[in-house]
Amino acid sequence: MLRRSVLAGVLENAAANARHAGEVRLFEVGPVYLPQSGDKLPREPRRLAIVLTGPRMDEFWSDAGVRSGPLDFFDLKGIVQALLEDLHVGPAAYQPSQAAWLHPGKAAALVVGGNILGDFGLVHPRAAEACGLGGRALLAGEFDLEALQAALPPRYAYAPVPRFPAALRDIALVVDEALPAQRVEQEIRAAGGDLLHGLRLFDLYRGDSIPAGTKSLAYALSYLAPDRTLTGKEVDKAHK
């Protein structure tokens, strides 16, 4: 019996730990065994599996009366993005996952260089129940480590710390509910040109003050030139 997924073992360990701990965060790197047509021996690529469940933060006396809530999809996505940044892998994209063990609409596939490197998100309730973790918000992902390593750059460059201050601006856009924020960011970067240095989504709003079926995305933007301090007119022109 040879495993085709690393995830099952990590989920088993998560269930064992969850009996004694409110918060569980585990990962495993290991080989899987995939049959090859016409060959008696399987391929043995390595996989990375991640599992999270429990509260986002432990209770603390200064936060009395404030609950942090359970870990969710965006906590796991943040871990994935941090891993890619630390490995200098990019640019990465995300698309809806087709994995049957994940919750539809609350899962994503990681795409780098046009290739899907893995899937992650909220585990489907029936799958969580089968793993002994029913009733919990269970986050998990499995990634092709060989494909991830193939995407590593042979070298990367450090940029000097900017000598001149950045100009800060905010922008809020009302868009269709189904439009991914990543698509909006692509348009902002394309329009901002070379002066646009930083881009960060800091607010998501849905409510009565905007049309039904839409959402408001608010971004913090920074504009910077490497050789001088930008004038207000230059920043306003790029921002407009």
C-alpha cells in the first residue's frame, strides 16, 4: 500500500492533536507514489501538506471581550503567499479550485507560470467529518514541491532602500461581487505605471450604500521615484 497524498497523514495527526489542543497548525513534506503507464515502479514526487484549525489567536487579558474568531481561508492563503515571497517565486495567481475534498467557493488553486502547483482552502464538511474533525473550520492544502522548486529563480536581486519618501494615496472601487481582487490589482498596477511602488488591499465592504451584487475594495497606494522626491502634480497625475 503506497500513498498518493501526504495530506491524509497530516489530517490524521491533526485529529489526534485536536483532542488535546484547541489550535493545531501542522505541515509535512514527503514523497507520494504515482503509478506510471508501462512501468512497474511509480514516480515518487514530493508534496507539501499544510493543515490549520482552531482560533486565530489565544485569549489574552488585554483583549477581554474580543474574540479573534477561527482560522479561515485567508489565514492559509497568507501562509502560502509568505512562502512564495520567501522563496522569491512569482508572480503567482489564484483560481477557483476543482478539488472535491475542498469546500466550493472557499478554496483556490495556486498557479505559477501557467501551471497549477496545488490546491488549498476550507475542507469540505463531509471530508472533515471523515477525518474526525467534524464541526471545526478545517483548512488544508497540498502542493507539488518539485514544481515549486522548479519555479525558483536561479538568482534574485536586492533593491536599495529608497532614499526619497513615498507619496500615499487611497482609492476605493465598487466592482461586481464575482470580480476577483487580483484582477482589480492588475488594472491598478497597469494604470499606475513606473511610479506606483506599493499596493495593498485594506478594506472590503458590502452593504446597503452600494448596489446589490457588488462590493467595495479599498486600496492603499504608494508612489515613489528612485532619484527624487515626487511633486504633488506628478503623484496626482499618476493616481488619476
